[in-house]
Amino acid sequence: MSSARTPSVSPGGHRAMSRSGTRLGAIRAEDAESRADGGGYADRGRPDRGRPDRGRADEIRGPRSGATRVRSTDVRSTDARSAIGAALLPHAPRWLPLTALIAGPVLGALLGKVLGGYHGPLFALLTIAGAALATAAATPNGRWWVIPALPPFAWLVAAGAELLWHDPPYADAKAKAVGLVHATTHVFPVILIALAAMGLVAAVAAVRARPRTHHPRGARRA
């Protein structure tokens, strides 16, 4: 009978097997430790692995959530004031600024002609009121053309009324030039007052649009 041959293992093989056994033992120990903590290898990739429970997380996020709500309230109130302050008449139609700017001097001259003075107090009042209304209905970008457009337009209306309705009519070019000087003299103070009214309306709108910090009751101020 022939004896069975026993496989021989070289010293290098013994060392490799020893290292493999050591690694396997370390992996098993790590697996047992992770399972004792409440999860295994399958839990390592989970997003909630190692995070506190929901109640603890809510306690941690509590103060920050309150501060976030206060800041969001401040932003909403600031946006609301900015939307209102951008135009004193936020729901006015887009055609109102131009219409008010034109209608003021024109109606003033027409009604003044009927009542006996196309450069009288009625012309001044309607021109100033139309200018203020146009500024209140205009947006911040619209005010850049509404305000500068008033002086030339008011002067054109006053000059046209002077040349058309002067009694007796101007005979020649020299007389018409004198009439233009008279129209300029009458309309210049009206233009100054109207510009002042427009500037006041624009200043009020700018103050209302300025952002302000709103602190609710009970909120801690920094």
C-alpha cells in the first residue's frame, strides 16, 4: 500500500495564510463592532448613518429655525415696502404718468382761456397737480424721464397759448418773439414749483422704499 502524500506548504505560504487570517479576523471584529452599534456593512452607505435621532435633530435645529423665520419675515416685509415705495400709486396704469404730465398744462391753458386767463392760477394749479400725479404714478426708472420732460412741455403749452390766443394777435416775427418772452416769464415760476413738487413726491417714494429691519416681539436684537 502506498501512503497518502501530505501536501507541503512553504514558509512563504504559511506567512500568507497567517496574514489572510489576521485580515479576516480584523474584518469580523469590525463587523461585530458595527453590529453592536446598531448596523452593519449595509448601513454604512445610508444617509442617516451616524446621525442623531429626529427629536434630537429638532432640538439642535430649533434656535436656528427661529432665527431663519425672523430673517425671512424681515426679507418679506422689506420686499413689500420696496414694492409699495417704488411707486406711490403701485396699481396705476402705465399710461397715467404721461397722461397726467400732458393733461395738466393743456387743461390748465384751455380752462384758463375759457375763464379769461390762459396763464392764470388755474394753469399753474393744474400743471403742478399733473406733475405731482405723474411722479407718484411713475416707477423709479420712469421718473428719470417724467421729471425732465415737464419743463419743455409746460413751456411749449404756454408759448403756444400765448401765440394763438393773445388779443390782439401778434403781427410779425418781432412781436411774436416778444410774446414768447412773456410766455416764458409767466410759466417759469410754475415750472419751478412743479419741479419742487415732483422732487418732494420722489423723495417720499424713496423713503418708503428704503429697507428697514423689522424685529418681531420677543426676538433678540443683535
